[in-house]
Amino acid sequence: EIEKKYKLTNVAAFSIGLIPWVCRGEEYGSYGICYGGKKVNICAVTPPDRFDHLNEIFLEDICHTQLGCGKFVQACSFISLTLSVDNQIIHPSRCYGLWKRYGGKWKNYDDVPFFYKDFDDLSADCLKRLDDDYSTVRNAIRKHWPDRPFKYMLNYLELDRFVYQTDSADIKTSFTESETLGKIKTPVRHLESGEYQIDEHCRFFTDDIPYGLLITKWIAEQLGEEVPFVDEIINWVQDLRNERFLTKDNKIDLEACLAADH
């Protein structure tokens, strides 16, 4: 629409599948910490033949030039990136696992598990169930467009092994043995009772649900697919945050979603 409105003829749109590096702000407005980069990065570009030029003038410099790793490969379409994910399924499933195991609260800050280093079997099972729902949608996409390769539309473990070039045995060890994720803490807020609770106002909830799980839920509905664990987590979050995304029969409430303050 913008291209048509302003009669633009030399525009290339692109999207990067995963952030090329793991980083955190240490002091706001001052400095941050980079824990390391991906070994391989994935990008979708339209028009597709603009990838090499984009790679030369931009992509190469944002990771490989700086860190010596993270060269980019080209995905066949943007939907490959939408459905080949880590954070948008890792964050909600890990938070859900912590909530189910601990009630989402801890008496002392030192009792709060690390988000990745202390990844447990319950959280790994939650992630697998969520990723299985995504695989249902991925398989439906491949069936709907059989002429597309979707080479980089991967499940969680396939994606992890590819971008980090590891041989992780399973979901749990992909986190507990990670070289880049070990120091990341679980986001919590301090309650008046003195306890610490998972921070339901952090981006794991405000971003990964409306811009992650809900998008996949919508695609699933368009393709006539059921995604029961996606529904379970969305229902948990909307009750926790007093929001409404799904109807009582687990269909997207589009009017409520569009009215939500995100």
C-alpha cells in the first residue's frame, strides 16, 4: 500500500527470523551485554532476488563482521519465519511451566530459577506440546502450498541445532547446556507480601501472546486446524492478565483482539 501510495519503485522488504545475537541491557541508556551470536541466521526478502544485495550492504555487517559468525541464508517466504520460532513459544511455555510447578511465586529472590539454565522436564514438556501444535500448522502450510520448499520452516529442535550448529539431544539440554543463555534470569516482580512472582507485564506476555501465539492461532483457524495447547496457554494468560483473546469455544475474538491495548 505504501509503495502504491508514494509510487515507490525501488523497495525491498525483509525480515530476520531470529535476533542475530543474545543481548541484554545492563544499564538503561548506558551499556548492554552481548552473550554471543547465532552461527547461522535466516532472512526472507521480497523481491527474492534482492537478497544478495541486502546481504552485502547490511546483513553481513550486523553479525558476521562484528562477531565472526552468523552468516545469513535466505528463506523462501515470510511465513517460514512466522512458523519457525523460538522465543514466542519458549517464553510462554517456560512461564507456564514455572507457574504450574511453583505457582509462579517464590519466597526469596535467590529461590527464583534461572529462566534457561534451570529449565526442567515440566517446562520442556510444555514447549514440546506447544511446538507440536506449531508443527500441525506447519504441515498444513506445506500441504496447502506443495510447490514451496519451506526449507527453513523448522520445529524448535531443528531450528536450535541449525542456528547454533549444535547437536542438542533434547529440548531440556538445549537450554541447560547453552553457552549463551545461562545467565538470563526469570522476570519477576516484588510483591507487597515480600514474595517474588513471575512478571505478567513483561514482554513474554505482552509481545509473545498477541504477536506470536495469536498469529499462529489465526493461521490455524484459516486452515481448519486445531491447536489445543496454544488455546490452553492463551486462556491461562488472558485469565492471568484479565484480557480476552478467545471466545468460550476457543475461537479468536477478533473484536476483542483489535480493541486490546498492545
